[in-house]
Amino acid sequence: MEHLINPQVKDIQISGIRKISNLVSTIPGALTLTIGQPDFPTPRHIIEAGQRALDQNKTVYTQNPGLLELREAVSHFVKVKYGQTYSAADEIIVTAGASQAVDITLRTILTPGAEVILPAPIYPGYEPLIRLAGGVPVYVDTRENGLKLTAELLAPYLSDKTRCVILCYPSNPTGQVLSKQELSDLANLLDGRELFVLSDEIYSELVYGETHQSISTIGKMREKTIVINGLSKSHAMTGWRIGFTLAPANITEHMVKVHQYNVTCASSVSQYAALEALTAGIDDALPMRKEYEARRDYVYDRLLAMGFELEKPEGAFYLFPSIAKFGLSSQEFTMRLLQEEHVAVVPGDAFTSYGEGFIRISYAYSQEVLEESLNRVERFISKL
Ligand SMILES: Cc1ncc(COP(=O)(O)O)c(C=O)c1O
């Protein structure tokens, strides 16, 4: 029966991040800097809110777009943190993680053959969803441009077929952010064009310089932008599966139909925990951010001292150094580092072929793990 499986699904490859994680589990004593989730536990008061919801039998369906109180908390959170104004009543959907938010967005806006422009290297979670929705990914190589999408780089790729531009800043895998000026230049280019912007802001609470800026707050961009965010990274809640979308009512109205027939609603228990996170826990990310920033500085300084070339990341919890000077492909570098020194990092080509020549290092790990792993990386490159 396999020949009857949808070829679009058959063609989906398992992610390069998963491949390396699977391999690590076969090597005893291997250290890994591969993971994309916080190493902090979910704050205790949020866990207790989830437990209370269970004890009080809050275990039934909620409204399709999520509990109204939670949408009100989301609305308040994004207003006070980032100046985004979205109505709880009809412009916010609570989803099963940011992943589902991306999926319902793409399935709402894409038609067969519609092009989606993405700056690359980029998080590998978008392409399969674009293809399943019938769209065509079009990558813009940002490697020669400090790993950032600019208006100048983007302009030649825009055409009548462009339905959506994806922005993922702070970026997974590069940690880069766009300044207000860079976002304004993009907004000037995109203003007046018949397309959507999907702005994935899942790392918005983990920005180390100025506060997070969103293209949705610039000029008239709000009317064509769908913002994706969630609690996985900000509140160390990856397993609770809570994300959300922010979009004008005339777009949300359609997205909510896809959401309804896809999952009905996000988990009720997780929604009560999320309500606690976005009210009493509105600033829970701050101590974690402080710790990540100290680690970012430590790892960045060590890599520079070893002779790696890299852009200083301003957000998320990743560094993306170039390994081009060592004369190995990112696969060869990663495999040899794992086999010879028992340290796992993610090969850059896991983030599209435009990530070739780089590796991704996550610093969502304790100082001890980072220190020992970097000692091993140092030993490894000294032998190359
Ligand atoms: C850029 C980006 N978007 C979305 C996601 C998915 O987030 P969630 O776990 O909330 O589905 C991730 C997870 O790593 C990510 O890095």
C-alpha cells in the first residue's frame, strides 16, 4: 500500500537535528550541544496552576481559539512587552505550540504553487509544512550578509507568485535579530504588496540587546502580518504545547476554521498553566535570559579565542560559527567531532543547504557541560 502514500509526505526527510540526536544516544559519555529547548524546568507556580486545573476537573474542551482569559493575557503580554495590539476577542488563537501555529497559518494562506520566501539558513520546520500546503519554498541566501535578511537581498525574489515572506528573528539557528531600522526597510519594501508576512517570534523574550522589535508594529505591516509566538522558549514549557497567533480579525477568522478541524483547541490543562505564565509569570523569562546571556558571552569568547569566525548572536540560545576554514563539510566536521571527541553539535546543512560551512551550537546547557564540551572542541580543531 505504500505507493498510495501522498508523495509530498514521502519526500519529507527526518530533520538533521533528529539524526544527530539519534546518533548521540549510541555513544556512551557523549556530550551534546544540539538541543533547541531550555534546560530550565517550567517555573513551579506554572506547574502548580496546571495541577490545580486537573484537580478542578478543567479537563474539557475550551473555546476553539482558546480560553478567553488566556487570550486576554496574551493580548496584554504582547502589548506591554512589544507594543503589539491585538484584540482577545477575534485576533488571537491559542495553538498546540508554535509549530501548529505555523501550520494553520500556511494552510490558511497558501494555494498550489504559491511561493514562500525564507531567509536561509533557517529553522527546518517550515519547508515540510509549506510543501504540504501546496506551496513552494524560495530561499534567500543570507550567508554573505551577516546571516540577516535585508530589503536589498529580498527585493529580487519578490514576484507575482510570492504569497508569503517568513521572518524568523531572533533566528534559529543563527541567533541574529533585526534592528528597528532593518525591519523598517523591509516594511517599506513590502508595504503595498499583495502578500503576507509570517513573523515567527518564538524567541522574543530571549533578546540580549535592545528589546524585541516586531515588523507587525511598523507602518501598515500589521494588516498583512501573522505573528507566531508561544511559551515553549520564554517559559521553558516545550512539552506543554502552547503557542499563539496574532493576526487581524479578517485573517484570524479563517485560520480559526483550520485550527478547529485540526485540534479543536489546545490542551485545556496547558491553557490554565499558560494563563498563570502570562499573568503572575509575565517576567519569568528575565532570570533565564540573564543566564543565557552570560553563557552566550562565555561560548562566544571561547569560540573567538579558538579562531572560529562567527557573528555575535543577539537572541535565542544558539551560535552559528563558520567552519569553512577547517576544510571539512559541516557533516564531516560534526561526525568527526562526535567520533573523536564525543561532542555533538548540529551540522549547518540541517538548516537548508545554505547552512553548509557552519555548525549550530546550542547553549541551553549548564556551564559545566559548556566548558567541557568546548575544551573538547578546542582539542579537536587543534588536530585538524
Ligand atoms: C524558530 C522556531 N519556530 C517554532 C518552533 C516550534 O516551537 P513549539 O515547540 O512551540 O512548537 C521552534 C522550536 O524549536 C523554533 O525554533
